[in-house]
Amino acid sequence: MDPARPRGRVVVLEGGRIVEVGGEELLAQVREAGLRVEDTGGRAILPGFVDPHAHAEIAARALIEMVDCRAPECRTVADVLDRLRDNLWRAEESGWLVAQGNLFLDQKLQDKRLPTREELDSVSRDVAIVLRAGGHTSVLNSKGFDLSDVVRYAGAEGMMGGAVIETDSSGRPTGVISELDKVLPLPQPDTDALRRRIRDGARELFTKFGVTSVGEISESLAGLHLMDDLVRTGELPIRFSVLLWTPGTMSFEDALDWERHLTLTSAPAHMHVRGIKMFADGGYSARNAAARTPYVEKYAVEKGSRGQVNLSSARVQDAVRRTREVGLQLAVHANGERAQDEVCAGVAAAGMIDDPALQTRIEHAGNLVTTQATVDAWRSANILPIPQPVFLYNFGDFIPVYLGEPGRHGRFPFRKLLDDGWKLSGSSDVLLGSETRQTNPLFSVWCCLKRQTFLGEQIDPEQRITLDEALEMHTINGALALGQAHERGSIAPGKLADLVVLAESPYDVDVDRLPEIEVDSVFVDGRLAYERPQAAGHNPR
């Protein structure tokens, strides 16, 4: 990428693409030719940011539909309960009160625990309540527990890992469930409401922060159809590369033959199906990521548990072969290193391919690397690691709490991985329980440089990377993760004219001010897609 040292940069656009890039000499030529000039007043111009792993539909819904019980605004369990009581009116129509708390809410609240089923019952026994602490773990009150009938799923394979229903010492359910959110009978908005929520939520979460391309992990077919319509009509100025979640959105067999179930009307450059997303394990917050070492007994699902691997290498090998046959990329969620080993073994057994666009992705690889064997497995399989820098802030503090001393080593080792030649991207994985700034790429850049956690700890400062490298993770390398580096991710002739104008250059501010830099305007296909109300504005001349 030509990094964001943008002063004096002139970008010539035609037909939605970049034609030429230069300085004052080029500007003089453009003016002499009588072409329209958009003067940004010397403000920073960057390529549109690329987020290769996000959950736009469910995050947009959470933003608008759910009661916000996240820390630090809620400091204690009592604060969470008060917030729920204040919002009981939301359940009048559906009978459900749905709230979101952060990932690792049990560690972020001062009580160092989640609310109990009985405490949620103290809010209401008549209304079904669910507190969704991220995308892997939720807490139900008794009414919600009874309506969901989740007991029949105990021990079964969940949507995102082995299903877990926690019990107390007497064997009675505590209300905490993991990897079962998809089976909860939660109220669903009608088509018009869902369309509005996706439109408004996605613009608030992505467009206002300069994100022009998103790798969307699908939630529902209805949501995908509505995204397609919003993109086609120009109401949502985001390019979506879709990874179909199996089995959450559709079965693996249906995903291979997705065109029978999903009709896209947008131009492929604006929305297309990229691949299929599978789950090889669960989440660390659910103590279900398949780690190399056992979880600390206090937090383990059961004594000695190292999490659960849900995909065998043979199943991965078959999935790789079959996705390649239909021209789809396989992306596999594998938080834990044991799960990554299993995935890599399957990919290696499937054999190498010449088409880099079909390189298998391992989602979350690079967030925790405790041994060189993990990276060796990646290399043997030629996978593409997809880490999330924002997770350093989200839960970097708490990996050692759950995994003990082994969890202190190898947290987000971006300096080493980049030095070893890995093309790392930066993604938000925005879902439920995300931090409020999680979809802001400049917050993610700050995480790469500052390496500061939720509790203020700085993790392994020697693993800091440069500003240039961090910006590349969120532009050209993000495009690479989506197989779109030839079209997006840098300001270069021939590429799509997706540009972001910042109020300040990231090179001119202190690192702690990076997340505060405002996006003044966003251009997609060379057309103004967003302008901050308080921005100085452009001067067409």
C-alpha cells in the first residue's frame, strides 16, 4: 500500500476507478484540462478500510434492538439488573427482553461473575429474559429457560461448538448456556423493520468509520436478501463479500449450491458470495476453544477440559475439496491451537492449489500462538490466518485467567508474525458483546500500536508494529483476505475508487488519539457515500 502520507496527493477518478495518482504537477494538468476538482483542503486521504470478518446483520440488530448491559457503563451485576428493570417495557409486545453484555462480561464486571438465573428472575418471572454475553455465551431467567427448552440440546453439537448447559453443585441449571444462541426462540423483526435495522445499523457501525468493504459472516437468508436490495438501491454504500455460515444460515450441502437459495441482484463488485464458514471449536469466553492446555479448574466446563474440537481433519479435507470444486473459499473458525492443528491437517491432506483466491482461511489464527508448532502447521497447510487486533483490548487480560500461565505467552504476536512473512489482516468480528469502538478501524490500529487491554495492561510491547503496517492490515491485507487485493485496498491506478477522507492524518497525531480521528467523508465508486455533519465540507472547483 502507498501509506497514508497524503498531503499533496492528487487522485484522478473516472468511471468509478482510480486513473492516476500524483502531486501538484498532476493537479495543474487536471485543472488545465478543465476537469472537476474535489478539494479536500489538504486532509488525509486513505483507501477505504476493509473489514474481512464481521457480522453486520446481527451487530446492527444488537445495536438497535437489544438493551445495552455492557461494561464499563454497567459496573456490577446490580447495575445490569437495574438496566434490565428500566427496560422491561421493551418486552410488552413479544414477551422477551433481550440484552447484550460484553465478551468476558464475567471478568469485566466488578463481581467477576455473570448474573444468576435467580437474579434475572428478580427482574421478572413473567417476561423471558436473555443476556447475551457475546456470541458464544448467554444467561437465561427461568421463563426464558423454560420457553427455550434448551435442556434437550445438552451435549449436542451446537451452532458454534459443543453445546454447554451449566449447572450448580446440585445439578440445577444456573441459566448460563454456551454455543446455543441460535436455537433460542427469540422474537424476529418483520421484513421492513429488519431492512431498516440493517441499513441504519451498518451505516452507524461501518460507513461512518470509513469501512467500504466487509466480509460478512451470514446470519440469515432474509438478512442477505435485504442487504442485497439495500446495496442495489444505493442505500447501503458497502461492498459485501459473503461467507455463508453453516449450519447457522444453511446446511453445508445447501451452501455449496447457494444459488438455489439466494438470488443476488447487485453487481458482483458490490455483493457476492465468497465462501463458506464452518466452526472447528467454540469460544474462549465459553471455555470451549480447543486449547493446548487445560482451562483453570475454576472456569473449566469440567475438570481437565481443554475445550472441544468439532471438526475432524477428515471432515475438513472433504470440505476443502468440495468448496474448491465449486469455486468457494473455505473459512474455518478455530480459536484454539488444537483446533487449528486439526484444520491444518485436513487442508494439507487436501493438497495445495494454484489459485490463491481459494486459500483456506483460519478465523482467529494469530490471536494466541503459544508454540512454534502452531505456525509450522499453518505453513504446512498454506492457510491464511485471520486475527482480530481488537480482541487484544476485548479480552487480552482474561486469556491467562482462563488458561493459567500458558495463556500469558503468545498473545497477539503481530510483530513476529509479520517478520515471518505472514500477511495479517485486521478485522472487527463485530457481533454481540462487542466493544463500542470495535468497528472503527483506527481503534483496531491503536490496538496494534498501543497493545493496551480493557483493564489497562500493556501486553508484550515488543510485539508492537508500525503505523504503516497497521494501516496495511486494515486496507490492502484486508482486501487480500477477501481475494480482492487486485481491486481494493490501496490508492493505485486501475483500482476501485473507494476512498476515505480523514479530519487529521494518523501520522500527525499521538497514538492515543488515533481512535478519535474523525472520518469526514467516504467515497465509494468515486461517489460521495457519507459526509460527517460537522465536517468542513469539500470544495468542488
